[in-house]
Amino acid sequence: MRHQRKIELIPTDGLLPEPVKGRGTVWAIEHRFARQSSDAFDDGWGTLDQAVHEERLPPATQIIEERVKSILSSNDSPDISFDLSINPYRGCEHGCVYCFARPTHSFLNMSPGLDFETRIIAKVNAAERLRAALAARGYEPLMLNLGSATDAYQPIERKLGITRSVIEVLSECQHPFSLVTKSSGVERDLDLIAPMAARGLAAVYLSITTLDAKLARILEPRAAAPLRRLQTVEALAKAGVPVGVSVSPVIPFINEPELERILEAAANAGATSAFAIVLRLPWEVNPIFQHWLDEHFPARAARVMARVREMRGGRDYDSRFGARMTGEGVWAQLLQQRLQKAAARLGLNRTRVELDLTRFRRPIADQDSAQAELF
């Protein structure tokens, strides 16, 4: 069994770095695959002087284009409801401080902290690779989720349109899919999603963690505002798209008190299903999140972590299937009871929308093949 290495970040002079507007973290945290590290030093520009309050612009986003060999990722986790996933991007500009996908940037020798939200890998040939995968003779349609790790509609999607190109292929092939997002950008693609939904081929889940705009601004700094997400729920519902709400992650004493209010607001907007996942703190997410707690909720930080550990068998995180999503113990059970009772009262289904796998038709592998069939 592999154990997590404890990662410690010791702020200079005992002071915490100041938050940067529009970013979830200021730390380029050392990841667990780093080969070397160095001590902080004074470079003569006031780097170590935390008393300097000068105007700082958020670090610019860098887009790194990547041509991938494959785009479909298989899922063998028993506590996840889909078989395949597509993530058009690695890293996410939303900057959600709790994002469980942050440690994946370690595999790229990048920081799960600031790099994760400022150095975005764009899989520019995603649609091409998807077409090839679906055209393979051995492929059989399976439940597919779009944006399971990082948001497929993060801000850069407005310019690159990779997610839209993927949905165009899925639409052409009549391949069912679900997607989870915090972005109102999904409304742009209603011309593709709504017709598929009418045929039982698409469902959308909006992640709404809080109704408090001030909390959302520091928790998920570049995601859509809570009210805007509710408007997106309404727009999807009016277009006939099955839409659910994900109250995830549930953070004790931070957004947990809002659980019922979030579900009620989503139901009033047109959501028909709901689920929730408790806070997960794998690898480098743990110190990043705890720093955020100390920075924004110093009076509650110890209490929050004590409750997290209560659900995780005394640890900060438990990665076991079955326990990682819900936690264990009395508090986790009470949370599930609250969710079930509120969902029942509001008429929200607790199961995912069933999609139709029987309509799938295999695509032609590429444009050259398509032209060849004309002659």
C-alpha cells in the first residue's frame, strides 16, 4: 500500500503569503515528484518583505498546446457512475482551492498550486482523436462523462472551442454523454446539447457549492457566480436538457450549512436531480486547502479539519473506494440523511439520468476517408 508523503510549507517569518485577486492560491507548491528544492532568499526586490503592499496583477494564463495520442480515459472506480471520460484540458483557470485534480500537474513537473491554474494544457486534437476512437471496429458505446477532472468550459474554452468540437463529434455519432461544469459557457452549445437531450443522449450537472458570492469569490475565484450558475440551470431546463446539481465538495462549517438552501434554489431553477461529495484532500491539495483555511477562516480552521478527520478515520484523507466520496462516521451519515430528505422534499432524483446507448453510429475515421467514400 502506498502512503502519502507529508508535504510541509513553511511561510517566511511565520507570515502567510497574501492572496492574489482572481487566483485560488499564490503558492507554486513543490510537488511530490520534484527532484530538488531550494530555500527562500531575498533577491533585493522585497520578496521576503510581507509588509510591502504594492498593487499586483494576477499571473497571466499560459496555454500549452498538446496533440494527444488518445482522448478517452477508462474508469474502473466502482464509486463513479461513468465508464469513460474526456478532459479537453489539463489544469483549470477556475482556481478552485479544493480541486482534487490539482496533483495531476505533478506528473507534468508543474506545481499543483499556481501552475495548475495558470499553465493550462489544451488538447487541441481532442475531436480528431475522439473520432478515431469511436470509429475503431472494436469500440462499443459506454457511459461517457465530459470534464470529470478539470472543467471543460473553463474561460479559455471561449477562445479555443475544443469542448464544442468534441460535442460535435458526439452529436454526429449519436453517442450519449454527461458533463459537469461550474461555467455558464455551456449555454453556448445548447444548439448541440438540446437536440441530443431530446433523444436521451445528454445530461448536464451544474456544480453549485455556495449561494454566497463572497465565499465563491475566494473559493472558486474564476468560476461563474452562484446566481449565474442558477440562471444556467434555468436555461438548460427550459431547453429540455435534464439538469442536475452537484453540491460538491461539502466542506464542514464552510458551505455545509447551505446544503438545503442550495438544493432548494437549484430545484426552483429547474434541476431534477442532485448529489454531493464530501471534501477530498489528496496529496498537495491538503496543504493548499489548509493554507486557504488559515488565510480566510482562521477562527474556524481547526474545527473544520477536526470534522474532516472525523469523517476520514482520523486522517486528512482516505482514498478507499466507497469511503472517499462520502466519508464515514456519524457526521457523514447525518450529511447523507440531510441530502436524502431535502432531495425527497424537493422532488430531486438521487440517481443519474439514464442515457440511451442504442442510437450510436460509428463515424468515418477522418476527413480523407469521408472524401474517399464519395468516389
